[in-house]
Amino acid sequence: MEQYNVTGMSCAACSARVEKAVSAVEGVNSCSVSLLTNSMGVEGTAKTEEIISAVEKAGYGASLKTENPKNRKQNNADSLEDKETPVLKKRLWASVGFLVVLMYVSMGHVMWNWPLPAFLAENCIAIGLVQLILTGIVMVINQKFFISGFKGLVHKAPNMDTLVALGSGASFVYSVYALYLMTEEVIAGNLSGAHHYLHEFYFESAAMILALITVGKMLEARSKGKTTDALRSLMNLAPKTATVIREDEEVTVEIEEVRKGEIFVVRPGESIPVDGIILEGETAVNEAALTGESIPVDKTAGNSVSAATINQSGFIKCEATRVGEDTTLSQIIKMVEGAAATKAPIAKVADKVSGVFVPAVITVALFTAAIWLFLGETVGFAVARGISVLVISCPCALGLATPVAIMVGSGVGAKNGILYKTAASLEEAGRTEIVVMDKTGTITKGEPTVTEIIPAEEVSETALLKIAVALEAKSEHPLAKAIVRKSEELEIQATPVSNFYALPGSGITGIMGGISVFGGNLDFIKNTAPIPEEIFAKAEELASEGKTPLFFSGNGRFLGIIAVADTIKEESPKAVERLKNMGIHTVMLTGDNERTAKAIANQVGVDEVIAGVLPEGKEEAVRRFAEKGKVAMVGDGINDAPALASADIGIAIGAGTDVAIDCADVVLMQSRLSDVPAAIALGRATLRNIHQNLFWAFIYNSIGIPLAAGAFVAFGLELNPMFGAAAMSLSSFCVVTNALRLNLVDIFDPKHDKKRKNNVTALETETPAAPVENTEAAEIPETEETSEIAEIPETVEAEETSEIKEQETAPEFIEKTYKISGMMCAHCEAHVKEALEAIPGISEATASCLHDNAVVKMTAEVPEELIREAVEKAGYNVI
């Protein structure tokens, strides 16, 4: 999407006109004009010159925003800078200076007989001429209304300035005509008749309308400036210089000159200039600018750092990985800009009304004046009613109702680490009825951790962990790494192990201090040492909770169990609870087996769990949920990308993959699940604010126009044009001020959540029939190790070389069960399932590490060689 600056727009009718003109250009696929930021986004193949020409023909100015990073930042800063308020303030003070004198003459003297110099007090024509001159000066000061207004008429695109210019101009012209009639009466010698025309003058109304509209414009400009504070503060975060190492020397350069791959250094207290990876040093980094989290994050060599975050404690040397427009900060700024530059679907109604509003108001004003003349009222009364209609009508309130709320809402989100890519994504977040969440990395931490250490009698936890880490330190398996990390946390050093051997799918062994030690699954360990009966029940209990129990023995004695699992994030249960309290149906999608999935689901409290699904299965589930209501998909991995793209709103965890972030509509910088209900709460608050603004804008015009036209004269309600102008000025100010209230919303406070009625029901999914339960305690998830096998005592009996159970569950399917070794966790099951389902002819596969098998449904006979080859490529064995 190409971004343009647009000049000359004054109201919603202007932006609608520009949008219509550019959309008509051949090659333009979509166009979105923002009155708030005076910018325009265009998608398509049309040439820049043609687009600019279309804008100019519509009566406005346009220029392409430069792509040079340095100039672009300056361009963005310039477009967000409040240039209107100072200019309007000068115009206002100049206008007020002359208006005070005009009001003294027209109201003070004529109505209340306030004193004037004798040469004026005794000459009614002189009084009229003074009013004419003072009004003319005020009109010249505010000539922009007339230039813009009549320019719009010439281009057949009347705008708010047109209404102001016509209202003020009509008052002035009628007053000049009344002055002409007064002059004729004076020449005819009818002084009493001449004095009567002093009450027919509307000079003060013409000037007052301009002054009051200027007041409104100034207040509106000032408030609009505040709506872009969040974006402006983000831009100001970007450091101006960086200290890079060139030719073994530290050199300070402009931030735009830093190249990818270059080495830079950051001292304590300095801002990190670009995204990079720490090569040397340790520090604590304050990432509040990007994530909203004020607690510093510890960083060491190998950790990534982001531009605009602050190095608080140590000296670090880093390698630049993202520079210029690619840094995290630049991407955030782009997202917030994009949200402001696009339009929410709810704005379409207001845009359609704004497009025909001004011509309709002009027509109503003419009809009003004509009807009052037909009813026998004086020309002055009829003109006053018509002028009141012109000046009270406010298309700006309609046009600003949505964009100001979107800008403030997206700014509040950015401050709290929640980034909405478009205005539509902010609106869709507020309409969410179903939240579908990926398990791994979203609800859980995404990496195995030690959850329990259960030593045998007379064995301490430390002793058990020492033996475990001594064996697992030589393994590359994810579960082994969990034990190593736990020992590092407890500062337990790994004792050297000799004669290390591994038996894939069973366990590992070695000699530590002259004693043979073993680690692995229950089937392996029970052959190395006697195991107490209660351990079998404990193992089953751990497995039912979705944990993988690892058993250890040494010197013929059972030493204990270490349970490993992908643990849930601390905030996940509260986040799910809040979503449910908001009336949202919660679903967990995962490729894991049903047993593990349900164990996690029970801990977090989701309404529904769908297990054993591949990426395309996740997308299909999201599509089916979309038939029941608005769906938000939350994920972090490449496998979540299809589902994120197909959901009504995709929410990506910030720590996830670039693919997931690209496919998402909302990005959570802090990678916290609790930000999901916060994002929805902010969407709801923004929608509520937009509804309030639109209600005010429509109601204001619905009541104001009839009142100005004199529809309530019979009830003694009559509106002077000056008060009409004042009301118009306040209407836009009220809309913008109401939008600014969003800054006060605490999106993390559940007290203000309103539970919406939700009739969403669970999907009717067919859960694959689980294999027949084997009650032997030996059926516990195994540990897979990849090290080379050498002289190990034969402790495990050989399995049958080929065991295939064939049974037909349905006439159209052939179902077979294959014995597979090497699976030891949910990830292994997912790998086997994915490998099998990729084979043509296999419609569904369900793998179970608990039973060491895979149940396969075929639409036709599949050669066993293909199955064996696919499983072995995945890293497992068909026994």
C-alpha cells in the first residue's frame, strides 16, 4: 500500500470526495483516506501521477510519502505535528479583536443604547458602514472558509466550509441589501423607517459564525492532536545515533547509516539503536517502550535486543539483525499508522451519509427560507432560518466519529503492547464471540520443564537429580534438556559418566563413580531394579496429567521419578476465566493426543478441546466455528498460520514466528495470553465509543436542523444563527473529546467486562477410537535417545518383528494398528501422525506413545513399505 499526504481537506465530505475520485482511477484496487492524519493509503497498479492528478482534479492536493527512512520519519513526524492549532489561534484572536467592536456597535448600541461618538450615534448609515467594514475584515481574516467552500462548489463537492461560507456570506449579503434599503429611506427623508433597518442587519451574525466556527476548529484540532500522541511518542523513542565498530574503532553514526550485520555497542543508560543479538556482555533491558512491561528483562550473549529499549546496567556488544524500516519499533509504528490510515467497516455508514450530507443541507436551507416566505414571514426571518440550517449542520461530527476513536484505541493498544494492524481488526476484536487457542507456546510455555521430582525412600532430590543430569547431559532430546536446565537452576553440576550407551525408545545407561546407573521408561527400568507397587499407580497418575515420567535406578536399586511436561503459563487460567466471564466461548486446538490435551484443558478451564489436528485441521476447525460466530484465533507457530489467516481475527503471540505474525491481524508483544481478553476489551470499548459518537452526531443533526429551520417556533423555540454556529462548533469538539476518554480505560481490569449472551455450541467432532487399554504398568511413555548403541546387557525382550492388527470399523475404511517404537511424548505422536497422514490412501492416523502404536484408517490398501519408510523418516521404527 502506497501512502500519500493529502492537503485541503476540512471535513468528512472532503475525505469522501477524495476517496471517490481516487477509487475511480483505473488500476486502483482500494483507497482509504484519513481525515484525522490527512493521509491516504492506495493499493493497486495505478501510477502515482494519475492518483495525484485525480486528487487535484477533485480540488485538493496530494504528495507521495517518501520511502527514504530518514525522510520518511521526518515526513511522518510532520504529518502528525499539530500545525493547525497555532494558525487557528492567531486567526481567532484577530477575529475576536474586531468582533468585540462589532458586537458593541451592533448589539450594545442598537439594542441596549450603549454610548457611541456623536458622529456615529446620530448617523444610522455610518453605523451600518462600520458594521460592514468590521465584518469584512473578519471575513478576510477567515478567508480560508470561503476559498475552500466555494472551491468545493466549483468542483461539485461541497463540504463543511461550503456551509459556513454560504451561511456567513448569506448573512453579509442580506445585511448589505438591508443597508442599501436604509440608504434609500434616508435619501427619501424617512429617518424612522431607516432606523428600522438597523434591526435587519446580520453583520454580527456573519462575523460571529466565522469566529465561533474557528473556535470549534481550534478545539477540534487540539483534541485531534492529542489522539496522535501515542504514535508521536513511539516515533520519538527512536534513537538518533548509534555507536558502531568500524576498523576496530568506535564511531558514532546517524541511525540510518547502521548496516545489517554491523557490530554496535551500547553503554548503561543508552537506548539500543537497532534490533540485534548480544555477542558479549550481560545486562538488564527495559522493554517498556515496546511491551508496556516496566520490569527490566535480563539479557546475556545470544539473546535478542530491540531498538528503542533501554540498556540499564551492563556494557553490551551486539550484531545488527534488523535496521531501518525492519526494526521492531518501525514495524510497530507502521501497524499503528496502518490502523489509523484504514477504515473500520462501521465507518461506511457515516461515509455514505457524509457524501450526500452537504448538498442535502443546502437544499433544506433553501426550502426552509422559501417555506417561511410562502407562509408570509419577512425576508429577514426567512433568511435567518435558512442561515441557521446551514451553520448548525455538522458533517464533521459524522466523519470524525470513527477515525478518532480508532486512532486513540490503537494508541492505547500500542502503549500496552497490543498492536492492531488495521481499523477493521480493532473493530472485529470487539465483536469476538469465540476464541480458539493453540496449546503449545500459547497456553503453555512451549518447552518441556521439570514439574516434579519424586525420589525413592532414603534418596534425596539432589542425589536423584545429580544422577539424572549426569546421564541426560549427553543427550540431545528435549526432555533431557529440561532436566539439564533444572540442574542449572539449582546449580547442580553434571558428574562425568563413562561407558554411556542408549537404547532408542527405552533408556540410557552409564557408569558414574564406578556404579552402573540407568534412566528411561518404566519398562526399561523395572528390569534393572525392583520397583515398589505404589510407583506404578504414581506413573499412571502422572501420565493422565499429561506429564512424561522418567525413571532412574543405580546399582540395582530404584532411585526415583522425574516428571517432565510442557507446563501452562501462569496467566493462562485467569485469561481463560476472564474470556468466559466476557461471554466468549473458549476452545483449545492441538496436535497432541486427546489424553494430554484434556489434562491441559482441565487445568486452564477451556469450554472445548479439539486434539490430534494438523495445521489444515486447525484451519478447518476455525472455518467451522466461523459459521457459529465471530472467531479469533490465537497462535504462535508456522503451523498456526493457515488458521490465523482464515479466522475473522488472527492474534499472534509476539514471541512467535514471523510467518504467524504476518498472517495475524493483532500482535501481542508481551506473548501473554492475558493480553487476549485485554485486546478484546479494548475493541469493545472502542466500538462502544464509536457508537456513542455516531449516536451523538446523528441525534445532534436530527434535532439541530429542524430546530434551526423553525420547526419548533410554535413552541417558542427559535434559533439565532449565532447560536447555531456555536452548537456546530461544539459538536465536533464533543465527539473528539469523547474519543479521548479511551485513554482512561484500564483494559486489564475485568471489573468493567460485560458478559454477552453466547449461544455458541461445541463442534460435532468425531474423536478417533482409542486402542484397547492395556492395564500393565509397563505401558508408560518411552524416552527416545539417538546415541549409538553398544554393549548393553539384554534387559528388554525383543518385540515381535511385525504385528499388524486389522479390523474394519466402517465399510469404506480399512483400519490397521501398527506397533511403533521410539515415541515418548505428545510431540512424537504428532510427528508420527503427520508422517502417516501424508501418505496417499491414508485418511486418518492416531498415534499413542502410551500404547506404542498407531491406528491407521485407509481408503485402500497401502503397501507396508511406504508406511515403514514414512515412519522411519520421522525418526521412529515400525516393529
